[in-house]
Amino acid sequence: MINKLQRNIIQYFGIILGAMLLAISYSWFLVPYKIAPGGVGGLAQIMYHIFDLPIGFSMLLLNIPLFIISFIFMGKRFGIRSLYGMLLVSIFTDLVSLPNLHKIGMIQELAPFTFLSENGKTIYALLGPNDIYLTAIAGSVLLGAGLGIIFRFKGSTGGTDIPVALIKSKTGLSIGTGYWITETLIILTVGVVFKDMKLVIWGYINLFITTKITDLTSEGLPYVKGVYVISEKNDIIKEAIFKHINRGVTFIKAEGGYTGEPKNMLFCAMNRRQVAVMRDLIKDIDPKAFVLLTDIYDVMGYGFRSRNLDLSDK
């Protein structure tokens, strides 16, 4: 059994991993081509390209007021982890920039990563302008994975992660949906400031991929299936599930919409690999049974390990 100290250590190391992925996505892929990742990263791009301020430093300046909000509304522990994640992302983003890696000797030659933008400005990126599609996809995937890992370990990178976490905790919407809502205005702002509506299109592509990867990383795949069965032989089906799948079932009182007759609808949660066995059992017992399958993203209770994302201090 992992004690509280061990759990906290694991969570802080998890936030480090997520912060590193975010930093790489910003420095190597998104920022050089002004692909707005939304949030503070998107606003920091404006400061980076217009005022030539380091992207990590700009993110730190923008995050300070948002950190105060997180400390007030999300509690002391979330506030501390927000500060921790915010500092890590800001430091790592400047630290892993390609010019800086060249300065400290981790990259021998900077020429393969040096390109000219459309306006003739020198940029440093992992891929050239001809690979802009790969750049956008790779940056989006890394950004989503980093955010998802940080949220999974009850942290934050500051910035718009704070309102996203509030939306998640207060409304129950997924992290990706909250992220989508809060970033739209920033993407539009970047497009207007740089007078390039193509950046808005790239921003939304980035946002779409990022939200999907964020949900996948933080909340996991739908590893459990919910099965609803309407059959005249539900008692026999129940016994077969007990014997061959070793899962409990629940009977839900239902009523036929056309006949008005009362029915018992059987419900069972099971792992995906058990669905094929369940399907064959029902076909053998009652080929006319009405069966519904649905994805379940989290199960709490006997026989299942919860994968819920808890951002509270409790």
C-alpha cells in the first residue's frame, strides 16, 4: 500500500514529466510557427514575437495573477502544485529551447534546426516550414499528453488550467471540453494580433487534437463496458454471467413503451475482454434479447480500480 508521502512524491515526479512534455511542445513545435496552443502559452507567444521576451519568462509573468486565483479557489495544495507546475513549465520551456541546448552543448550543430519564416525572420524548430503539418500534430499531441499527465497527478501548469479545473470540479464537464471553452478567445486574439487568420485555423486544429489527447491521458481509455440486457430470460442470463464472467448484475425496473408491461432490465459492468464471452452467452440463451453496450470511463467499487481525476484537496 502506497503511503501518503510516497503518493505525493510520485505525483510531483509525474508533474515534472508532464511539464517537460509541455516545454518541448512549445519550444520545438508550436511557438516558432505561431501555432497558438491557447492559454497562457498562446498569450506568451504574442510577447515573444512582438517584444522578444523569452517564452518561458512571458508565461511566468502572465501566470502570477492566475496562480493567486487558484490558491484562493482551489485550495492550498492545488495552489502549491499550480505554482510548482507553473515554474517547471516556464523554466523547462526556455531551458529546452534549441538555441539554449546548443549553447550548453547538448546539440552540436544548430543549422539543421534553423529556418526562415515567411517574413524572413530566423526561427528555431525541430522541423522545417515544409513539415508544418507534422509540426502542428506533434506539438498538439505532446501538449495534450503533458496537460493530461499533470492533471492526472493533481497538478496544474497555472494559466487557463485554473478555470479549466474549476469548470471540471463545478460542472463535471471533461477537462478537454473546459479547455476548449477557455482557449477559443485566446486563439482568436492571436489571429487578430498577428493579422493572419490561418493561425486561427491552426489554433483550432491544435486545440482539437490537444483536447482529445488531454482527456485520453488524464482520464484513460474507456476500459470498461456497461451492458444493458432486456430479455424474457434475464434470470438465466444472470446465472450465466455469475458462472462464466464472475461479475455482479443489477436489475433495473423498466416498462415497455408500447405494451406498458413491467420488465426487469439487467445491467452489468465488465472489462472489454469479457464482452465477447458475454455476447456469446446471451446469444445461446436468448437470440432475441435486446442488448446495449456503452463505454464507461470510470468505475468505483468492488472488482474495479477507480480512474477518476480528483482535483480537490480532500
